[in-house]
Amino acid sequence: MLSRARIIFRKLRGSGSHGSEPAPSAPAMTAESETDDPPPRALHISDWRRSAPEQRYHGQQRMEIIVVNAKGSADGSRLDELLGREKDPWREFDVTLDDSGTDFVCNGYLFAVHFTSASGRGSYSAMLSLYQHIPLIFTYDASSRESWDEMVTEYEGMRSRCKDGVHPFLIIMIAAMGEGEALMDAEAKAFAAQRDCLFVKVSPRTGRGMCDAVCSLVELAYGARDQYTTDQEDSPQRLKRANAIAALFPPRDV
């Protein structure tokens, strides 16, 4: 899973748009990699509909993206809004179809994506147990050193509470909101790479970059689609994971 995350990390550093243009092919590293099929790519539901209007997905999974936002950056509801701003799904919304503007498709599987803020997660562990995939995003204001320092403190605090040093998330992503100084951007990318996190940049005005970010999470989720299934057999595992996540975000003093 970590090697897959590194591949996506490198891909996100490119300039291609994930929903509309093919990403540049990476050079083959070994003879074996030349014969491997390329991994399936995720598409926003609007791009998927346009690519083949008559096709239907054959499986459905659910993803809850938990967001920890530092001062001046986007929380869960704001990231949801920015995704809609970038893709403008309602322009082509069809009420006869059973999908929404935050759905994504990867190799025939539809992923229903939701955003939520980390605050108060301790009260909703039962709700978290309903989701197969739970990534975590830390957001910060790229123009503010104070916001960056707060994000680092939040991240390190969360990791210190992880049992045996292992976090329970699909992946952790660090999202820079807006443009910052080149030195701080380099620091942020190095911070993410050293901790096997994904790093993305999102425009807080247009939402540009948000779709690429979620597509990368969905592609990871597709690779883990057989984990934490929604059948009764996996229910104890999902609840155990949900309780572990809730313990990482204790209620803050008001």
C-alpha cells in the first residue's frame, strides 16, 4: 500500500488534470513493470458519464474523508464545496440517475465520497463503521507559516496517539490551500514524503486540484476494495477501526 501511495505522490506532482487529460506515463523501472497492466484510473462521475453515457457501474463502495483543518484553511464542508466548484456537477445533473456530485468511478466501481471534519468524531464511531474506506486529510493555509506549524502539531499529535505507531486510515494526505513561498512548499512536500503521506495543492478559490486529490484516494480505495467489506463478517473489524479513529480525535476544550 505504501509503494502505491508513493506512485500516486509522484503522479500528483505532475501538471495533468486527472479528470480530463491522461497523466504522463512513468518510465519503466524494470522488465517486469513493462508487462504490467496500468492501474485503473478514477474519474469524477461527470467525466465518467461523458466518456460512455450508456455504461453502468457494477459495484458500489463508500468513502468517508476526515478533514483536520489548521487556521485559515478548508474544513470538510469547504472541501466538499470546492470539489463542486471545480467540477460543477449540477450543470449536468440527472435526477433519474442514482449518483451525486461527489461520486467517483474506478474500473466499474462507484465510490460514494463524503467529507467530514475531525472535530467530534469521538461521538460517531458507530457511523464510521459503515464506511469501507476512511482516508484522512490535513489542510493548511499555504501562505501562512502559523497555519503550517499548527498543521504539523496536529499531525504529530495524532500520530503520537496511534496504537503501536500504526494509523488506521487508508492513507493520510496533506493539502496546501493556495500558493505559498517556494521554500515552504518544498518543506511541505518533504514532510509528506518522509511520512508516506500524499501531498496536494488545492485552490481555495476555484477548487482546482480537488478532483485530482480525490481521484488518487479513490484509486487507493479500489486497490483495497476487498478490505472492510460491508457484510456482517467484517462488521467487527470496521467497528474496531472506527473506535481506533475516534480515539485519535478527543473532544477539545471549549
